[in-house]
Amino acid sequence: MPPAKKRTRSYDPAKIRAAVLAQFENVRQAVGTLTPEQLTLPTRLGDWSVRDLAAHLAMSVGVVSRNLALVEPEKQEVALLDWPFATVTVAGQVDEDTRAIAAGAETGELYARTAARIQELLPGVPDARLLPTRFGAMRLGDFLVTRTVELIVHTDDLNDATGLGIPYDRQALAACTRLLADALAVKAPGASTEVRIPPFAVVQCVEGPRHTRGTPPNVVETDPLTWIRLATGRTEWSEAIEAAKVSASGERADLSALLPILG
């Protein structure tokens, strides 16, 4: 696991909490319109159906309230920028749990129960409260930032599978974009390449001559959703370049060997 940067971007806790709740509500309303036939549709996530994907989205938020009900750990074990590199280590267990939830609960009931529990338990809990997770103890505030990644990434998967056009909460989209951009800078430390994802993030990465003034010699620029799809393996680098979804200039502007970030 690459070491987290010494200085981690700060996030407004109130905005992150509001973003998680808002994006989950966007998904809840959309999932409530799905027909039995739509729930059986395939997704781009292996052999997961739309029902499985919907269950996973509910699980990714419901885990907050479930783990808040557990005993608080004694010490923090996982920093925010450790999380993107830890997800691959629990992929098998996540898949098993998702299938169990999808098979064991009606989708509408699952979402209603999840929404009620998180709205009941989350308010008033300090951001610094430690939360047990699959990866180790994390600060609640940090874990909620990771929920914006889960929600935005899988909302996009759901839109791809169903064509529903579920909206992306702006704050959730911003946090997801920034965390995945910062993870790239951790994975490829340096300052020779500038990655721009307007309007949310700019990071420097990749070893090489350090840029000091003027236009950097190596620049990558793309939009938030394209970046998220690249960072999570939904879109290949060559595909995004060919479709003019990414502009890349300079000998160190090819990020294909560094992607995806999330397994």
C-alpha cells in the first residue's frame, strides 16, 4: 500500500455529510422507479445485476450506521489516503455480502431502512469518532469522504446499466474527484506532470523535472466523470484519448501505467 501523503486535503464535514445524504436520496428515488425487469438487467460489473448493484449502494451507506453501533476502536489504523489502495484487498468479501443482501431483502424496503437508520444515527456524532471498517479503524469524517466515492462511482454504474440519468450531487462529485486525484499523487509522487480536473481538482504527480513557473511541460486535463471512470477502470486511457475525453501533452503525460487507482 503506498504511503499516504503527509498533508491530506481537508474536507468540510458538514458538506460531506450533506453530500452523502443527498446522493443517497438521489439513488433511493431512482431505484424506487425500477421495474422487476430492470432489476435483472446486467451491469458493467462482472455478473452483477442491477439488483446486486442497488444492494451494494445501500450497503455502502448502511455500513456507516451499522458500524456506529459497534464499540469504538481504541486507535486509528487507516488514514483517508490509505483507503483507495485497500479496497482491492476486500473485494471478495464485498461481493459475497452484496449478493447476500440482494437476495435477502426487497430493494425498496432495504433503501427505506438504510435511509432511516443513517438519518437517525449520523447527526451529532463527532467527525473524529473512530469507526471500525473492513480495512481497520478510520475517523468517521474520513470514512464519509470514502462514501462519496462509493456513491458517485456506483451511481454512474447504475446510470450506465439503466439509462435513468440519476443526478450527481455537486459536493459528492467534488469530493470523489479530489480523493481519487490525491490518490494518484500518492501512487506516483513527483511534480513533473500536472493533472487538471476542472472545476474540482489540480494535482502534481510523476517523478521528473519539477515545474516552477509558466505552463507545465506535462499536462493532463479531463472532466470529473471521465477522471472517475479512468481512476476506477471503467474507461481505458486509450479509449478516453481517442474519444477526446482527455487532453494530454508532454512526454510524461501518459498515465496509462498508473490507472486504474481503485481495483
